[in-house]
Amino acid sequence: MSGHSTYVPKSAAARWLESRLPILGLLHSSFVVFPNPRNLNYWWTFGGILSFMLAAQIVTGVVLAMHYTPQSQLAFASVEHIMRDVNYGWLFRYLHANGASMYFLALYVHMFRGLYYGSYKSPREVLWLLGFVIFLLSVATAFLGYVLPWGQMSFWGATVITSLFSAIPFVGDSITTWLWGGYAVDNATLNRFFSLHYLLPFMIAGVVVLHIWALHVPGSNNPAGIEPKSDKDTLPFHPYFTVKDGFALVCFLIFYGWFVFYVPNYLGDADNYIEANPLQTPPHIVPEWYYLPFYAILRSIPSKLGGAAAMFGAVFIIAFLPWLDTSRVKSAAYRPLYRIFFWIFVACVVLLGYVGAQPPEGGYVLAARALTVYYFIHFLVILPLLGLFEKPRPLPATIADSVLGAKGQGLSTETNPMPGQ
């Protein structure tokens, strides 16, 4: 599925370039006239928001890297230098630090939207797998970046997470030593993490290009979960969805700006404003909020190897969703039972995040174990069985019917070009 380019170069230079490298025509066909389902709602705008946030993180990260010193004795002081002495250094640092949280907020909304509307199902399995790779690279990049300020939480977070690899039989100690660059988290570790943190965002950008390419083959999924059958089911990307995406982006940036300018340290940890001290362990080691559900799963298992396996399993099981969900109906709008279990799953993830922020003791440990069990049951038991026993509601014949009703409700596509939007 691809938009037919109607791009006509107007200048001699543009005609010369188009005849040799038709990049302008490609952009025109992909982002101007590309047909999208007419019923896309605002949950679909988070893909564009994510692209913007990734670009913002790369730009602010490059600026910060110009003034950062990846040396264990100087890293903490270099961050203070950025905050106090570099022109607008405080702004770039707060944009970058809070930008990571905003990026993951948009990423999780984007993923849950995919879960709700079945965007991982045929013919979009490769699209989902590429999105999963982006998620993995984003998790790794954010973890590496959190270590760079070299505060107490940075140092001990790196120590706890990297030491998990030592639980791997036979090769665990060798892998951990290689990650550390020695026998403890120290200067070599910081150098490696800085190099990888600088590199991975550009790898993410490359996979994003593949993700968009894979999206443009079958086209976007939609709230009805049915494929377009005629031109009445679609609208060109511009101006309908560029305006919609732009409005959503402005609203998101207002929210982002509120954190940057009014509560820039709200999502951080106070212990990370204390320089790293290998001889003093913080009373409660807590990662960033976007890791908390997986951190709760890690701590719920008393075995180090079992906890690491459960945590990584909770991440990688997401990649197998296209084959675990056996229902032929995509959208939860037509799957009443799945809709109930979806919201139970969302509550489970939120509660895991809350438990992950609490001390690993008493009722919190029991709650984490119960929630971890349900997390895996949702994927391995509920989704496969729902496809066999659930009776979905009848699907509309076309996307236009899902918007206007079977008889159009007296409306025409000419008088109401974007109904339900």
C-alpha cells in the first residue's frame, strides 16, 4: 500500500535532482498523499510524537556530550559545570533528562494502543517486531544514560543491573567483567556506557526508518481493525493527519515544558545529586519510573538467576504477541471479553510499577509475585484461550461504515471529510 506520487518539480534544480535522486517524490508519496484510514483517532498521534522526542533527545544529547567528561573522577563535576557554567546548560540538561521520561511515556502509550487495537496482527508482524527492537534499544540507551551523571543512584543502579549477568551459568562472570571493563563498576565502565549511549540513538533512528518503511507497506491499522477497501475509507496524510499530529504534538510539548520549567527534578532521585560512593550503598535502590514494572518482577523471585530470567522474559514475551493472540479480530472495540482483560492487564502493569518503587519487604513482595504470575498468565494463557472461546461483535463492512454507520446516517464524505475525529 503506497500513495501515488503527484509531485511535480517546479524549478529546474528540483527537476534535475528528481531525475537523478527522486527523494522529494518519495517524501511526497510517503508523507503528503499517502492514504491513511479515515477513522484514526488521537492515540495514533503518538508515533509522530515519538519521532519528535527521539530527534530532540539526539540534539540535546549531542550538545551535552560537548561538555561532559566521561571520567569517574570528573563526571559528576562536569554535570555540575554544565548546569552552572555552560550557557543554557541547565536547559539542555533538563530537556534531556525529562525528555527521556516523555519519550517513554509516549512509547508506552504507543505500545498499549497497539495492544488494544491489535496492531501486531497480520499483516503487520514485522512492523511489531521492528517496534519491539526500538523498545529494546530505547531501554538500553536510557539505562546507559542514567549512569552518566555518576551519582549514587547511577552508580548503584549500574552495579545491580550489570551484576545480573553474573547469574548466567558458565559465562556470566566473563560477561559481567567485560561489561565493567574490570572487576568493579569504575572508570572503564563509565567510558563504555558513554560510548554506547552516544551510539545507540542513531541506531534507533535507523530502525525507526525501517519501522516507517514497514508501516507504509500494509498501511496503518485503525480503530475498527479492518483494512481499507476503497478510497472512501482513506484520507491523504496531508493536511488531515499532519494538522492532527501537529496539534497533539503541541499539547504534548506543553506538558513536557511544564516538567522542564516548573518541576525539572520531580521524576529524578535525590540520591543522584550525591556523588557516587562505592563504599556507601543507598538505603533503597530505585531505577527510573519507566523500569519499575520490570524491576518489581526482578525482585519478586528470590533466586538471582530466576529473577533475571523472569525480568528478561517479561520483556521478550512482548515480541511474540502476534502468535500468542489467536483471535482473528484485531480491535478490542469488537472484542468485549478481551477489552476487560486488557484493562486488567493495564492495572497489573501500573501496580507492578508502584510495587517496584517500594522497599522489597512484607506485603510488597507478595503483591509483586502475584502480579508477576498474572503478567505471564495474560500472555501465555488468557490471550490464546480468548481467541478460541470469545464471541466477538460483528465487524462493519468498511471503515466508512464504522465511522458513518451502515447507512451513512445521512452524511457524505464531501460534507464531513473527517467524521469521528
